[in-house]
Amino acid sequence: MNTQEARVRRARKTRAKIAAVKAVRLSVHRTNGHIYAQIISADGGKVLASASTLEKDVRAQAPNGGNVTAAALVGKRLAEKAKAAGIEKVAFDRSGFKFHGRVKALAEAARENGLVF
């Protein structure tokens, strides 16, 4: 089993638990160069809000998308978009990534800006 298969296996367990409680989820995906976050509806069929380091506003503030500063900006931006869409409570889906570094920075920034999880 390679590292990607192991990560996907860990992610599957988390997503099954979130689906069982029928919660809106905040899903995070991380690559070496960027970080992406989406808020997905409880049935899993619709993206309600999204943010990433590819967005023009985020790129202007943090040209390197693969660091903790950029991840915090994405978390803040996602929380603002979620508030505008009327979403306050989500379940955090780290997609099998460790809750450390960029994933942690994104989560903490989203919490500081009003998302509850």
C-alpha cells in the first residue's frame, strides 16, 4: 500500500462517520503547491462554498500557495463564504491528511472566523 492509498483509506472512515450523522462537511485537499477547501452538503451532492490558493484574491496576498500563511487565508475566506451562504456548523473532513501544519492552520482560521466544528 502506497502513501496515497493509505491516505484514501483513512479518509474513507472519516467520510463514513460524517455521512452517518448527515452533517455538512468541510473537506480539505492538500498538494505540495496548493490547498483547497470545500463545504459540501449533507447528502454529498452539492458544493455550497469553496476556496483555494488558486483564487486571485488569495494569490495576491500569498503568492506561494504551499505554506501555512496561504492555508490560513483560505480558511478565513472559506468561513466568510460559508457565513454568506448561511452555514455555521460543519464537520471537518481532513481527507486522511494529518491535522498538522497547513491543514491545522486552515481549520483554526475557519474557526476564528465563525465556523463551528
